[in-house]
Amino acid sequence: MMKIVFGLLSGLLFGFGLVVSGMSNPAKVLNFLDVFGTFDPSLIFVMGGAIIVVFIGYKLVLKRNTPIFNDAFQIPTRKDIDKRLLLGAGLFGIGWGIGGFCPGPAVTALLMGSEGILYFFPSLLIGLWASRVLKPKN
């Protein structure tokens, strides 16, 4: 039960951070990506702050033998770069550049009723579904 409660609290804190930082506002994100037009560099500070927090968090958490609410850490072990990774990253970037949303901010924008989310969110769900259906079976 505590795992669910802390998961919910973490998600709410993450969503609050997205709203406060402006990451759930597609116009702000698109202005950040428009380096030759209406460039808004303020999201650089948001990303920089996130990198610092994650760096410190990993250093502190990985000193433990096990996580608090799980049996083992679930850290990716693959280090190779394959065509699926490149295609996924490319599609993610294209979607972010066209719509101004990525998955986390899209959920907060959906809850806030942001303009454009009614087009983006169904596309996100279709993409998630398609990635599972089209994934090669090993």
C-alpha cells in the first residue's frame, strides 16, 4: 500500500513541477524549440535543475542495497544503440516539435484541459498501442 501512496505522491509532485515550470504549456515548449524565431531559453533552467536533482538522487539512492518499496533496483542494462531506439527517439522528437507535448506534460495538460491536447493525447495512445503491437517477438 505504501508503494502505491508514494507512487501517487511522486506523480503529483512531478505533475506540479511540470505545471509550475511551464512544461505543460505547448506554446512555451515550442518557443524553446524555435531557436531561429521566438526562442524562449527559460526551459534550459528547468532541464538543468532536473539533471542536477536526478544526479544527486541517483548518487544517494544507489548507496542503498535495495530500494525501499521493491526487492531490487530496476536499472537498464542495455547500452547498444539500435534502429528501434533511433526510430523511437526520432518519432518522440517529431511529436514533441509538432505538438509541444511529450507524455508527462500531456497528462497534466489533459487534466488542465489545454488547447490541442484533444488531438495529441489520442495520438499518444495510438502510438503506445502500436509500439506494443509492432514490437518484434524475441
